[in-house]
Amino acid sequence: MPTPSQHNDVQYQTGIRPLYFFLLVGGVLLFFLLNIGLGSVNIPLADIVHILAGGETEHSAWRKILINIRIPRAVTAILAGSALSVGGLLMQTLFRNPLAGPSVLGITAGASLGVAVVMLAGGTITSIFAIQQLSAAGSWLIILAASLGSAAVLLLILLISIRIRDNVTLLIIGLMVGNITIAMVSIWQYFSSPEQIQDYLIWTFGSLGGVPLDQLWIVAIVAVMGGGMALLMSKPLNGLLLGDNYARSMGLSVASARIWIIVSTSLLAGGITAFCGPIGFVGIAVPHLTRSLLGTNDHRVLIPGTLLMGALLLLACDIVAQMPGSTATLPISAVTSLVGSPVVIWVIIQRKNLQASF
């Protein structure tokens, strides 16, 4: 079992991390501006600032593009990237496993099952057009189905966690629950029409462009609640990282902490999946990138850093997905894997032993 001294940060000067946080904040702001400026129509930075300040431009359509499409999409990228990244960090700490992510307990698969029940049985009411227009009744049905699906899996995992105290066993059960839900979706797809399967597959690609400005507050509430719970659990997370016995010696209720971690991760992963569809890679990769950058395992530092890094990474991936200068848009989940995987491979090669952080 690692000792507290193994997790000290004596090799880092006190002034380095504030500089890194400053760079991360600056990077988020920079990529936010690039995200709303680049696309099928490129909008100059001066015009963006002018429009955001309430001024008028000679291109009247630019205001509508920014306010109705690009700003909601960019803010969604910030919220989704932050939420999924922190969810991954919580799971990696709970299971002390560098491969754990937000979907490890089957919560994302549960959301996908809920959507499959509606889309593969609902016919035209849940067409892909309705999914892309969140104000449509069919789209709200999708969100409700995804939320109920993830909540059902959450309830099952919580009930199991009360009876089973071993994290490794809980991890295996979570993976099995996820496999069961994926198998159920596969069987449902087998008996569905090609049109229904196509609509469902498009949803599984993930999208940041389906949340309009007037619905963005719901995603924000989900991300803020889950992130706030994670920040409040910084001390218990530090204790769990050093082992259950050490955590108990600190007076920490391991069972209670585990339940709150699962609830927080479910809120983050399930809520984002409901609105944006499954977005892979971010939850696994960003915590490792943040640890490598900040050189610490202290969650009081890691959680804010992970929030910023997740937002920055998903903004950058969304810029690539929008293919500036083209009318085509790539699936965001595919882009996160293509862009981020080489970076993570490089980090792994540099650090040589990720397991040492756990």
C-alpha cells in the first residue's frame, strides 16, 4: 500500500501549478473563441467580440449563427468535457485503476439502453431530426429515456455496493451489467428496421450540437452539481487513493464515500450522455493528462485541473470535428479518440508506469 510520502509533490515548486492553471484557463478561452469562430462560415475575431458586446455587423446572419448554434455548442463542449473528465477521475480513484472511466459501472450503457428502447420501438416520433432539435417532444423523450436508463443502472449498482465491500468485485459487476445492457441493445437492433437502426447509430456517434441556448441551463446544472460533489469529496478521495485501511484510519466512512462517488459519477456521465450521446475516451484520458501536467495526486488540485483540461480537450476536438471551411461534421466521439489517443500514448511512454499513481 502506498504511503502519504509517495504522493507528496516536493519535486514541484510552489509557483509552477498556478502558472499551469493560468495556462489552462487561457487555453480554454482561446479554444472557445476558435470554436465559435471556425466552421463552415469563418467569423473574424473582431466581429465575434463586436457581436458579443451587443453591436451590429454587416453580416446579419453571423449573430444568429453565433447565438443560436456556435455558442451553445461551445458551452456544451466545456460542460461535457469537464463532467466526463471528472467522472473518469472519480472512477480511477475509487477503483485505483488507470483504465477506469465514467462508463465502467455500466451507467453509459444504461443510458444507451433507455434510448434504444425508445428509438427502436418508437418509430418516426424519435427521428434523427427530433434528436437534433431538443425543443421537439421526441427529443425530450430521448433525454428522459437516457436518464431513466442510467438511473436504473445506478440504483442497481448502489444496491450491490451496499452488500459488496470489495471495489474490484464491484468493478467486475459493473462491467458485466454494462455487457448485459449492450447485449440487450444488440438483440433489439437485430429485430429492428434499418431506418430505426440508422437513427440509433447516429445518436451513438455523440453530438455537441443538439443543445439549444434555452436548454443549456439543464446541462449546466447537471455538470455543476456533479462537479461540486466531486470537489466536496476531495479529502475522502485522497484517503481512498492510499487504500481503504488508511482511509478508515483517517476516520473516513469508506462505504459512504463510495456511494457518493458513484452518485456523482452517475450524475455526470448519465446526464451528459442523455443530452450529447456517448462520448468516449475523454473520461479515461484527461485525468492522466492532468496528472502528468500538474505532477500531483492531490484531488484538491487534480479536480479543478481536470475540469479545465477536459473542457480544453473537447473544445479542441470539436474544432476538428466541425472541419472548418466544410459543411461536413465528424462524429465527436471518433474525433476524441483519433486526436487524443496519440497524446495519451506519449504520456504513458513518458511516465512508463501509470499504475504507480494508484
